[in-house]
Amino acid sequence: MVQVDGHGATASLIQVRGLDKKYKRGSEEIHVLQGLNLDVDQGEFVAFMGPSGSGKTTLLNLLGGLDVPSAGSIVVSGDEITHMSRGKLTEWRARHVGFIFQMYNLIPVLTAYQNVELPLLLTKLSGAERRKHVETALGLVGLADRMRHYPRQLSGGQEQRVAIARAVVSDPTFLLCDEPTGDLDRKSADEIMALIERLVREYRKTVLMVTHDPVVAQRADTTLHLEKGALVEAGQRRRVPAGGVA
Amino acid sequence: MKFRGLIFANLFRKKVRFLLTIGSFALALLLFTFLAVVKSAFSRGTEIAGADRLIVVSRIGLMQLMPISYRDKILAIPGVKAVTHNHWFGGVYQDEKNFFPQFVIDPEYQRRVMTELVVPDDQWNNFLKDRQGAIAGARTAERFHWKIGDRIPIRTTLYGGSSWQFNLDGIYHSERAGGDESQFWLQWKYFDENAPDAVKSTAGWYVVKLDSPDDAVRVAKAIDEKFANSSFETKTETESAFAAYFVKQFGNIELLILTIGSVVFFTLLLVTGNTMAISVRERTSELAVLKAIGFSGRAVLFFVLAESVIIALFGGFLGLVLAYLAIPVIGLALTGLLPPLILSKSLLTLGLGFALFVGGVSGLLPGIGAMRLRVVNALRRV
């Protein structure tokens, strides 16, 4: 269940209360987020929409612990992240967050396998265990046969699938997707969205996604609009069980 | 090391730049090592000087001669074990570029004072019996392909310009690493008989062997006091002080080398630092992604430092290999102009240490920049 009124259950996976974010641009102060509330349960698929500059990516950065809010709190799985030190936040990100970026952001000099393995290098897994995880993740995104390929040898859609494998390989608590289909053609975008939906439906992954594309947003369970620094619910889609018909 | 793949992949991403940086590092280290070898060559005399030896020269200057009678007077001073006297012959073998030092020696005491310069007994005995005999240092003998029994003509530039003939009776080796094996010894009696009257019965300098190094100050003072107010006053100092004084005659070699070395160091620092800075700037977004997925700032700093240290290791190793190959060749070409150039293990270690230090320092600033990189800002730049 997704709520934006600040009255969500305390057991929600993600609880955001009174989130404020201000930027200074020269002498001007920009109030991007103003008292934003959000509750997201595990297994939810939420899309954030809104005009450019409305603060979608800022919200995603705050939820992912990449940025710190001016005020308010973010609690994920019981961890209050807004007051964590930079070091703690880094460790927390490694454990709980999987990032999927618009431009894929793969390391060009590493193979698909090595890119997916990166988050696991921070764990205590052995080489054999890492290999097993990486192969599973790449198999999940349908690129088991492209492990030794470099990003330049892959199509945009394939690159994004590698990025998704990298995001899920360490089994994070939730995924943050910033315009995951923004750089793809419609066919590839559909494939990527199908993959993300599969992660939600089959693996009960919680996904928070920023998008400009209403077609892409429709794939989410809930679409929220950012207006004047706060979230407004735009629509909910009925949850379809795995294997069901939408 | 599980990060090895990431570090090396980044290192080789721009192969041409990597090779050029390695090349410039190697050349700079070759220059640095060469300078260190030259400095070591000049200071070697000081380093290997006998602690129990004094050098007595005329107070007026090194070229001023002293009476040969001083030998017995010095020998009579308590604490003196042995005294030998030397003369600068200053001859030319075949061509002026074939420089090597020729010393007129006192056969009676030479071996008792210069104990580290070893001549086999049979060769020495032949030398003693042969008035025209000569002993050459192993390096000089090798340089001119001399063999024992060879007749060696040396034209004197100081004593009339005539050619003196010598028979090579022996070859000496130095027992001390880096010791001087370039000298050519001839007998004082033969020299004295043929030298101009003004030079007869004189010595250029005396070398005094002490009973104990602890006596050095006292004996030096006693020698100079003994000849004070005479026509030939003396100046006595330890062999190492004399060697240092001798090096100073070439000018301030140490300052010169230090200056050039500093320029090399800072140039290298800038070249490697610039390479690392460009490399880090080019992959700002990649570093941001690494930090986003959970790599700490310190891990990112480690990656950058590891890359610059590896560049330094590659470049340093190549530079040292080049130095190892080039210095003997350069040394041979400069024979006579410079003391023997020896690339010792300690200099190789110093070179490697220098390379690692430069690598570490040059990676530090870009590394700290990467460590402090704000993920949000860096990703926004993409």
C-alpha cells in the first residue's frame, strides 16, 4: 500500500515524514520538496511523475541516501537514514539500495560479468559464491550468454539489463530507477519494464521509479505526481498476481 | 585481491596514455638514478675512506711539494703506525682523453698503509725488483686491455714532456666495494732519478696509517705542529675530509645534482599527477556510480592511489632496468672524466622507493578529489 498523507502504517517498508529539501542557486533559495510524506510497503511498484525540476530525482536521491534532506525523516526497514554518517550511509546503500540509472552507468572497461559483480566485491562472499550470484542475476535478465561482453558490445536495452542485474545481484531491500527507459526505443523500453515488473511480481521487489513517460508509469502499481514539492496520488492499478492477466 | 580486475581495467583503459606516462616516468627515473650514481661516485671517496688514515699536504696547496725527509719525522710521532708518500705523475697514455691517475708511490710502505688495495705477493715482489715496474688498478688494466708484462709508455706533461717506459708487473684490486681501481703506481726511486732537480727528494702528499682512529685529531695536530714555522708547513686531515675537499675542487657537485634531481622530481610529480587528474576527471560518473552502489570514499581513494602507484612501479622498474643497462655504457664513455659509476643495490632500492613515493604523492590530490566527490553532483554532470 502506498500513502502520501503521512498516516501510513508504522510497519511500512519506507516511511517519509515532512521531507524538505532546499537548494541555494546563487542568492536564490529553491524549495524543491516541502513537507513531503510517503509510505511504501514491500513489493510495491511506485512511479513518480512530474515536470522537469519538480524534484523527482531529488526525491529519489534522498530515498537512496545519496543526498541529505533539509528537514524531515526517512525510515527504511526501521533504519532512520537521515541522520546517518556518510560512512554508515554508504554501508546502508550497499545493503539496501539497488540503483538503475537512465544512462545505465556501466563501467565501460569491465565486462557485463564484472559490472554485475561490483556490488558483491563489498561483501564477504567468496569468489565462487560471487560467481553463482552474478550468473543468477545475469540469467534473470536474460544475458547469461553475454557475460564476457563489454558494454560497447551490447545494445542499449542489453546494457540496461546488465544495470538491472547489477542492481539486484546483492538482493537489496528496494530498487530506485531514474528514468530507466529514458534512453531506449519503445521495444527495448517495454522489455525493460517487463523485467522490472517481473522483479516486483515474482521476487516481491519494491521499486520506486521516476519517469516522464505516462506509458511507462502505467506499468507501476501506483503513480504519484510531484506538485509544488509534495506528492499527489494520480492513480492506482490493480495488483495482478504472477502469471495473471492485466 | 578482489579489486585487482577493476584497478587494472582502469589502468589500461587508455593504453597510449598509459604507455606515455610509463615512458616519461622511466626516463625521469633513469635520469634520477644517473644523478644519484654520479653523486655517489663523487662522495664514494668520503664514504670508503679509511677511518684510521690521515692525509698530509702542504699548507699552501695540493700542488706544493714537501721534503721526502718528512716521512721519518712523521713516523716518529706516537700513534703513527706507518707512512707512505705519493706524487702526482700527471702523464698521458697515448691520448689525453685516456686519463687515469698515476701515482708515484713508496713501495716500502704502500701496502702497509693502503691495505685494502691488494696486489698478489708474486706480482708485488716482481714490482719491487723492477725499477721500471708499475702496478695498475684492475679497472684501468681492463680498460686498456693490459696484461702483466706489457710495456706501457707514458708521456709526462709535468716533467719535460718525454715518454717514460714502464713494465706492468701487477694488477691490484680493491677489497672495498666501490674502491678506486683506476690508479697506476710507479716506483718513487725510478721517478726520483729521472725527475727534474726541483722535484727530486720530494713528496706530493703523505698518507699516514694510525694505530687507532681515536688518535686522528691528536696525531694530525702533532704533525702540523711539528712542521709549523718551517719552509714547508703542513695541513693534516682525515682521509674522508681530504676526499670531501678534493670533490669540492670540482665545484658544488651535490648542490648541482640536488637541483637537477629536484627538477626531475617535481616534473615527474606534475606529469603523473596530471595523468591521474585527467583520468579521474574522465570517469567522474563512474566513480560516482561506485560510490552510489556502496563503495566508500576511502575505497575510491585507494583505487586512484593504487593506479598511480602501479604506474610508478611499472615506470620505475623500466627506468631502473634502463639505468642498469645504460650506466655501465655511460660510465665507460666518461672514464677519466668522472669517478667510476656504480649502480649499487642501495641505489636501485632508493630509485624504487623514489618511484613509489612519487606515485603515491601524485595520486593523492586526484584521489582525495575522487574521495570527496558528491555522488549527486557527479551524476548530474552525466
